[in-house]
Amino acid sequence: MEILTNLHKKILTVFSSLHDADSFCFTGGTALSAFFLNHRRSEDLDFFTSTGELISPFSYTLESALRNENLKVEKVRGFSSFTELFVSSSNESTVIHIALDAPFRLENTITSDEFPRLRIDSLKDISTNKLLALFGRANFKDFVDVYFIVQNHYTRKELAEFAKQKDPGFDLYWLGIAFERMENFAGSTPEMHLLVRPCTMQKLKEFFRDWRKEIIGEIRG
């Protein structure tokens, strides 16, 4: 199934055509699903840069370029280190996040044939960021993404090691605490309808219960 919508594709084409676009990296859940896992539909387009002073001017340039493509653009939030844009066409809408990120990467970025000038975060870096996002905010989509990452690419231990390399504050004990949040989600959670690949709420809960038990055993030695 096609993960990127027509609006996504138009935005990525415009974005990658702009001056300084190579200072930004396409990342997050939509990049993960579109270029690596093909596991769920996703609305947001996330772009990171390690050059903070570019965020505001580049955002203005992007707004103007998107309007020139007959798209409606609304700035929801605009700070020196973060910009959020709501973009819509006649029949689609999406949200763009442009944010400051640490320059450290585990692997080099990649490109795609469809968007040759677009820098895309590596699978290893997106996967690591997803575990760190779960560690920090424990949103349902983060649980889903981490589940499919471990099912298809990296082991639990590998992913945890990557997270330790990228964030010195990462801690297994608190990761286990974050996993408890999975128990709060019901089977009727709206995000379940965004799944492209089959998975049940029961499978997700069992997976993170098991991982939490593994962490407890590792901590206790």
C-alpha cells in the first residue's frame, strides 16, 4: 500500500528543491513507514536539522513555496528551534514539523529515486529515535513503530544499545516504566485503524509485557 499521499509527495518535492534543503533530514514515523516498514499510515512530515539558525528562515521559504503550489499553509507554532505548519489542498491535509536535533548520527542518511535531493534518516537512526520517543512520551504510535522495528530489523538488545549510544540519559529501568503505559490503550484506539500490516492490541501488549519482564530480569541480574 502507498504510504505517502499525493500531498506528502508534493511537499517533499517542493521541500527538496529549496536552497539549504540538504541541511535537513526527513525522519519520524512517516519516513519509517514510507521507506522501510510499510506498516502504517501516517500524517506528519518530520524534518530535523542540527543548524538551529536555519529553522525560521527556511520555514518562511517553505511556506512561500508551498503557497506558490496553490496549497494553504497555516503556521501553528513558530520558535527558533521548532516550527509546525498545517498544510492543506482541496482534499488532503497534513502537518509539517521542522525541529532542531543533535548532530550525532549512527549512520549516514540515504536518498530515494523518487526524491533524489531529499536526505532521509537511516533505518538505524529512525529506529533509535523511536525507542527514545517511546522512552520519553510513550505515545501509542511509538509502541506500534518499535514493535514492527523489532519484528523486522533489530533485536530488543540492539535497539537498547543504539539508544544508549545516542542518548546518555537513556535508562532501562525507566524504559520498563514507560512500557507500562501500553496497558492503558484500548482495542478501540483510533490509531489501530491506521495499520497497514496486521497486528492486534493483544499482540502489542504481550510483546511489551515480555520485554518489560526481560528488562527486570536484566536489572536484577
